[in-house]
Amino acid sequence: MTFLENHVLFPKRFGIMPYFWAFSLIALSSQPLFEKNSFNWILFSLLLIFLKLYRDGYEINRLLPLQIVGQLIITTYLVYEYNLGTLFIFTAWEIGSLPFKNKQFYKYTAIYLIFSILCIAGNILVNFTSYGIYGITITAVFAIGSPFAARSLGNSYRRMYRLKQNNKRLETIIKQNERERISKDLHDNLGQSFSLITLKAELADKLIDKNAEQARQEIRDIAATSRDDLSLVRQIVSDLNQKSIAEAMIKEENNLRVVNIIQQSNNEKVSVTWPIKIQNVLAAIIKEASTNIIKYSKAHTATFDFGQDNDYYTLDISDDGVGYKKVRKDSFGLTGMSQRLSDINGVIDISSDHGTILKIKVKKAD
């Protein structure tokens, strides 16, 4: 397996794209390989060498100049002997895919352009009538533009990869910060309280024979402190169970994607600062609405529009599904949603016109 990874398989970070290009190379060369009713071993050998240089060239290493130039030399020969000029595009996309600095990229691109343009120009001079102006233009555009197009695409992939990695890191940091917050709450509140309970219990033990009434008072204090601690624990657990709008949106986007419904969100960033109690209720409504969209709407898109003004927080949830001819009072769990919203001074309205629309308004605290 190590041999395959080091000498045959492409680096994992490039995904399946290099294998697609390798398969395309085999498909493009299949006709000249069997052109004269016999297998062309020379062409086959050159293609194997090209593939090896192409595979090894997907990693920046000290032999990369030889690997790139080797590909270009082989391609130049194959252009004149077998008219396989499309092999230049393979090298162009490899150059564009590598994480070069600008200076390195332009150096390798210059080498590529010298080989490809001279080769294509020579081939056009020999076979001008078979190319035509249109063919010359297309060939030149692809030859010159391919490294730059590949670099643009490669940079996009790398940005997405870095963004994904940073999101994972941020998630880890957030979890760690939450653990530290919980630890501090437990230490500052319960730790001190348990120390007090221990002292009172020891004092009650000493007083029980000398002053029974005072001992009973200490025990009553212990019971009261324990009840307060129980309430505190319940509050901590309740706080941990609070769900933000962002968490609900991430989870429901995954659920919607499973059934090929696209989640669209507009102005979601304003909800980040909303009170956690309001976010918790709206997160539950987002979950309920998404569940019903999945079950009943037959929609392609679910849209969540967030907003606020001086008096209200607002959330509109709509889909482009089949809707309802007549909206029942309990449709989409409207009763449950209304009860949740009444606890935070909010209201909900549901309508159906080319899909279903939920309009939610929550009064801001004075």
C-alpha cells in the first residue's frame, strides 16, 4: 500500500480530478495505440513515462523541473508524430493546481507557454488548412488560458479547504471555551457551596450532643443550601440545553440537503446578538418548520429571512412547494409554535401562496 501511495496513486488532497485526467489521457490515446492493426509499443511506453511524470509532478519536489519539462518534451514529440496536442492541457492544469508562489507559477507557466506555443505554431504551419482560423483561435485560447484557469480553480479549492479547516478549529475552540465556562461555574458556585455544607455538617456533628437545637438549625441550613444547589444545577443544565439559531440552521441545512432541498438564509447575521431565550425558541421553530417542509412541501428551496427593527425581531420561513389550498389552524404545528412564541411575547402567521410562508414577530423587551 505504501508503494502505491508513493509511486502510483495521486495525493489525496486533489480528490478524483487527477484520475479523471489520467482516464481521459487513456481514452484520447486509445485510437493511435491500435491505429495500424498492431499495438504501438513506442507510443504506449511514452504515455507510461508521461503518466509517471504527471503523477509525480502533483507534488512540489526537487525533481519538479525535470518532471514538467519531461512532460512537455514527450508531448512535443507526440504532437508531431500522433497529433496528441491535447496533452499540453494536462501539464497546464498540473502547473495551475500546484500551490506555487507567484514567481514559481509564472516561471513554470513561461516554460509551458514556450513549448506549447512553438509546438502549436509549427503544427499549424504544416497543417494550416486542417485547422482554419476558428481552430487556431480555440487552440491558442486553451493553450494560453489553461494554466491561469487551473490556478484560479486551485486557489478556490484551497480557500474552501482552509475555510473548512478553520471552521473545525473554531468549533474546537468554542467547545473548549464552553467546557472552561462550565468548569468555572461549577467551581465558583457549587465548589464554595459544598465546602459550606461540609463545614456545617461537621459543626452539626459536634453540636448534636451539646446543643441539639443549634445542631438542628445547622442541618436546616444544609438542607436549604442543598435545595439552592439543586436549583443551580438545574439552571446550568437548562443553559446547556439552550440552542442558538446558528446551531439550528446548520443542523436543518444538513437535514434539508438529504432530501435535495436547498436552504437559503438572508440576513442571518443579525440574529447572532438576539437574546438567548429568543434564539432558543426560534431554533425550535426552525426545526419544526424544516421538518414539515421535508415531509409535506415537495419544495426545491426553503428560505429563512431574518430581520429586526426598533420594536420587533422577525423571521420569515418560506418554501416554493405545493402549499395549501386552505390553511388549518393546527397546520405545521401552528399551535405548538404559537405557545412557544407566547412565552417570549411573539406571534406567528401562516399563509399559502405558491408555497407556505410563516411570518414570526417577537416583541423586543422595553
